[in-house]
Amino acid sequence: MADLLSKSNTKLGKIAGFAISTKSCSKYSGMKHQGCKEYCYAKKFERLRRLVNAKWKANLAATKGADFVDRMCEEVKWVGDFIRVHVAGDFYSQEYFNKWVEIAKRFPHKNFLVYTKNIDLDYSQRPANFRVILSDDKLIWSRVHKMFDGVATMVNPGMMPSFWYTCPYVKKHTTCAECLHCFYDDTRVYFIKH
């Protein structure tokens, strides 16, 4: 059986990540309102890299299996203290989100982080070690910002909002493993389009 988690990548550094097909994103309102088709980096990877596309599709299928929680827990045991959920893809149902809640509860000493555009789910049962950040690229969902551990947005270079944290990856090529801001701090973060 293939591994579900990747152990690192150029943006995350040495943080384990999990990705699923972006087909998972079409099930909820965020996809049509946030302009995902315009600049989704994951969709570009799926188009350009056949093996990545196949892996993410296989991971999506695995999330629907009755053994997903146990399989993921077996892998989480062997990685570091930080896990980035959905390097690509998103929560497609409450049942699927609840599987991640169960995984995070089994590892209270590890830190889980996800960005989501799905505002239709109940996130209230997540444990403290599972940070859920709303990806509100057009800043149109202020009514729901308080449901999340933070808000992230995309901006064009030179259009940085005041009092927001700038993800250092684009300018300094600092990896998530070197920064860890989103894993800990009250987060209002913006990513510069690149």
C-alpha cells in the first residue's frame, strides 16, 4: 500500500503533507465564489504532472475508505510534530472532516494545520492541536471569520493589507518548517500571488 503522506516538499520543508485531488473542491460554495479556477496552484500541478495527479486521485479514494483513519494514524506516528492537511484539495463532507478530527485527537502532541474554502461545515469539534484557517481570497466571508483559527488571502505584489502577516515563502523562500507562524499564532496571513 502506498504512503498517504509526503514527508516534505519545497514549500513545506520537512513538514509532512497530505494532498487529495482538486476534484474534492467542487462540492461546496467556496470553489465558485473565491476564484479558484483563476489561480489554483494545485490544479496546475495536476495538469502538468501526471504522477502527482494519479497520487492525489488515489489519496482522495483512500479518504473514502473505512480504514482511512487507521491508515493515516499509522503514518502520522512516524513523521514529525507538524502535519499540513490538504496541500491540495479540501474537505468535501462533514464525515471526511470528522475523520481528520479523530486523527488529530489520537495525536494531541502533534500539530495539524489546514486551509479551507469550505464554509459549509461544522468545525466546532476540532481539538486545539488542529488549526483550521479560512482561505478567503476575495475577503467576502467576514461573517464567518470567527468560526476559524485564522484567515488567509491572496494579494498581488504591492497590495499587502495592513496588520496581516506576510507568508515569507515568495520573497525569502522560507519554508513552512522554518516559519511555523500558521501553526501557532492568531493568523491573518496573506500570500503574494506568484
